[in-house]
Amino acid sequence: MTFNAWSVFYDFAVISVLLVFSQLLRAKVGVLQKLMIPASLMAGALGLLLGPNGLGYIQFSKQLETYSSILIVLVFAALPLGSKLAGVKKMGRDVGEMWNVVSFAALSQYGWGMLLCLFVLGAFWELHQGFGYILATGFFGGHGTAAAVGASFKAYQWGDEAFTLGMTCATVGIICAIIPGVFLNNLAARKAWTREVSSPDEVKGVKGGDTELLTGLVAENKRQPIGMETISGVSLESLSFHFAVIMTAAVAGWYANKYLKDLWPTVDVPTFCLALFAGYILQGIMEATKSDTYVDRRTVNSLSGLAADYLIVAGMSAIKIALVVKYAVPFALLMLFGFGLCIFNVLVIGPKAFKEYWFERSMFIYGFSTGALVTSIILLRMIDPKMRSKSMETYAIVGLLDRPMFIALIALGPVLIGTGYAIHFAVVCSILAFVPLVLARLVGWWYPKKGLEVARKDVVAETA
């Protein structure tokens, strides 16, 4: 099929139909309400099931997975717009706390996954020395990293297996993220670990019959405007103006990425990170020129939410499920270890490492630690629909700070493993995993006395 503008129209039209149908399901099916599964997640599952990677009833264009890469740029470009930059100065601790947890999550997957395979699983099965490296490749890296690592290992005669195992690991990671992630979100809501939502049972018991969190439908007496008109329609639609402002920041990030690639071909700074910083610069310019009052934060949030919903469906529908795994048993054990490590990061490290919004921020990290930023957004929006935890903004800054380390792990890992330094690489990563936790204690970003059971009302009062 020739790809053209009508292909884009068709893809987004089908995604729209899936979203509408999924919202109807959420409004009517009790099981889906109890699980608090978002309509966008259901639409993505339907797109995967019925799409070209599933039963084949729906034929998307070959550019389907590209939409996610574009839409995530819009989501991050919108984050600073309409918010006063004074709040950014207070993000230092938030960035430091998240950097500690993200760095620990990445390095522990690389180091401990390899040690497990080299010294435990390798005693029972004949495994390549890079077998354990696949855990972080698929879970923390995702499908894109799996493809890159497979290409790197070709020089060491392990490219095909590394690619297949990495892609399969990335797919397993997404499954591990979504199903247990939804369960964890519901558990956290019931136990009041979350700040913004409560459990379905609690919602059912609210006086007055508030069922918004169950059905996703807002009662007439509780409906609020999704934005404020700041531009007169005789000149330009206010919605058009806000969308144009977001696109301005987004395209600035795209040009910055292109420029950096030309300057340093081996370095790839994510476009969404650059778009976020372009958004901060644009917001600063508007504040300096007193024009920021014409950017309504609610409208920006609505447009950002729209992009996020379509991103989720497109991203899930484009998942390519690997069918053949050569080393089924050791691979399954490695996946279980990786999943357990991610759960440990949420329930043990998270409560101690984050002073505020510990569960929301831990679950956001859990999402991309199991393979995809799209999954992070899905899980975060379930428990923080208004994005008050600022997890995404904080992660964008952390992503830039950690980028050199991630590039080194992806670039040097296959080389060191292929040239006989697998054990050295594993030991160094394992030791370095503890460094962020030690730093957290030294600078006071570690809260050992804070347990899981932190009442929602107490946390709100503490940080009000």
C-alpha cells in the first residue's frame, strides 16, 4: 500500500473508532471498571489483537509505530507551556531523586542480569556470555535498543540470536508492565499510596453516587471546561493558537535533534527531551514579553492528553510479538528475575527514594524499566490523570543527564562482551548500581523511616 496523506487519515480514523468503542466498554462493563483500565489501553489492546500483528482484520499503514515517536514529542513539548518557570527552580530535589532511582534501575538490570546468567543459569545451560545482557536490552531499552544491540553483536557472531531474544524480551517487558502494573495501581489506590485517585470500591461508596472513576463519564453537575478562550475567533481559533504554540516547541526540538546529529553523528539526543527544553525556552520568551497570559494551561493539558491517548493506541497496536524463543527455560527465568527486580524498585526503593508522590513516580519508572515510555504514560495517567506529580517533566531532564551512561552501556556492552570482558562489565555495572543509593543518603534524598502506608490526606497536608 502506498503511504500518503490519506494513509495518515485512515490510521487515525481507525484509532478514533477504537477509542470510542473502548470508552463505551469502560462505561458499561463492570469488570473493566473494577480494574480501572483506561479506554486508551483497551483501544491499544484491540488494535494489537485485530491489527496486522494480530488477527489481521485491521490493516494499518507501515508508519504506525512512527506515530508514537512523533506524538511523544508533542506531549513533552506541551509540558512547560502555560506554567510559570518559577516552579522549575523547585525541581532540583525531584530531578535528583528520580536520577537516583532511574540509574539504579538501569545499572542493576545490566549488572545483576548478567551475573545471574554467568554464574547461576550458565551452570545449567550453555549460554552465550551476553545472554544476561538481553534483560536490560529488552526491559530498560525496548525494541529499538534490541535492534541496535542485535546489529552490534553481528560482529561477534551472535547477532541473530541477540536480536531475536532482545525483541522478545522487550515484548515480554511490555506485558509484564501492563498486567501487573494495572494490578499494582489498583492495590495502591485501595491502600491510599496514591495522591490523586482512590479505589473503585471507595468510589462506589462515595456519598452521592460518584462513579466518574469507574465509568470514565463525568456527571452533568461536575463537568468543567477543558480550556479558556484567550484568542478571539475573529482572528484565530483559540484551540488553533494553542496547538500552534505546542507545534512550535515540538519542531524546534526536531531541528535541534537534526543539528546535533549532523554535529555528532554517533550521538542521538531524544527529540522529546529537546522539545521539552524548547518548550521551556518558549515559555521563558513569552513570560519576558508578557504574552504568556494568552496561553491557557488547561487548553494545553487537553491537547497534550489528546496526543497521549492516540500515542498509547498507536504504540500498542504496533507491537511485534516474537513467536520463537530458542532458550525457553533460561530465558523465562531471566524474565522472572527482571520482573522481580522492577517490583523491588517500586515497593522497596521507591518509598525511601521519593519524598513526595513516591508511588506515582515509581510506577512511571516501572513503565519504561519494562520496555516502553508509552507504558509509563499509561500507568501514570491511571493514578495521576492531571499529571500533578510532574513525573514526565522530571524524567525528561533525567533522561538528558543519564543519556551519556545509557549510550555507553548500549555501545560498549556488546564490544566488551564480544571481546571476552563480560565478567568485568557485569561486575562494574553491579557495583555502580549502588552509587546512586549512596549519593541519595549523602545528600539527604533518602527517607528510611517512611513506609508504604502513608495516608493520602496526611501527604497532602504535608506538602500543601
